[in-house]
Amino acid sequence: MIRHLLAALLATCCFAANCPANEITPLADCTRQVFREIKKNGSWTGQAPSQCNARIIVEKRPTGLFVTAWTNNMRGSGWERLVFSTAMAYEELTTVRRIKRAEKDIRARAIRLDRCLESIIKNNLPGECRDRATKSYQAGESSGIKNRRLIWLDDDGRHAVVEHAYGNTSPTTAPPADLFSGERVLPGMIINLHTR
């Protein structure tokens, strides 16, 4: 039993060291395209934008819309999930000028979060970000370890949160439930941006 846990720990550590950073910005670009679609059509199709290889969820909260994009990948003998969640206020979605300014901010925050993730992976230091890490163990017939880290910028700016999870237990296909606290926007649901 202990031998299996040590082997699982070693495999997970090696896996984490090889985990690539610089994947947050493409997820942020996916969220920006979803916001643009909602601004243009007043609704969301329920589909990921073209050239976006992520899964997407959109939710409504009193302050605005939140878009989460995530990928699940098998890497070596383990799996990895990378999640990027960000928001736009309803008024930011009403004009082209406002949405462009918001998109620029989202991209800038994603680049900063990417640097923090890279620093965490290489040196276990979050840089300018705040982070919270958890590790869970599974024992029994299929033993393994799951590591999860939430990373955010502690500057009272726009909501932009990254989750990086990996392990060698059974992977989950959904993003973490604690990133959501609003009403999920269903495909085709009309979103009135002008009556807030």
C-alpha cells in the first residue's frame, strides 16, 4: 500500500514538473470570443467559438456575465485540467468601445496569471498572484493523488481566476463547481444587456 502511494506521488510530481504553462491566454481568447458573440447576438449559441478547443459555460450574476473555459488533457500516466474564468459587467457589453477595453483587460490579466502559473510550476512561488492549493488522496483498488490550485490576482480588479488541477486518479470532465454561483445561461437564452 505505501509502495503504491509513493509510486503515485513520484509519478504525480514528475507529471507536474512537465506541465506546460502558457495555455491560459488561449482560454482567455475563447472567453473574449464568447463575450463578443453575446454582444452581437444578445444570446449565446451554447457552442465553443471556432478555433477554440475548450469547453465553455456562461452564467449570469447580478453584476454581469461570467464565462469559464476549460480543457482536460491526458498527460503521460496522468491528467490535467486547466480552467480560466472571467467576467464582464453588463454595461461593458453595450458598446464596441467598452467591450474592446474589457477584452484588453482580460487578455492582460490572463498573461499575468500565465506568468504566475509558470512560476508556481517551476519554483512553487505564485509571483504577484494569490493562490490556494489542495491535495487529495485516494486509496483502495485504484489509488492516486489529485492536486488542485486556484490562482487569482489580488488587486481588486476584474474577476479572473485560474484553476490548475492534475493527478493520476480518474479525471473529471467538468470544471469545479465552486467557480460558479450564478444562473447558467442556456443556449439561445436572450440576455437583455440594456435594462440593468
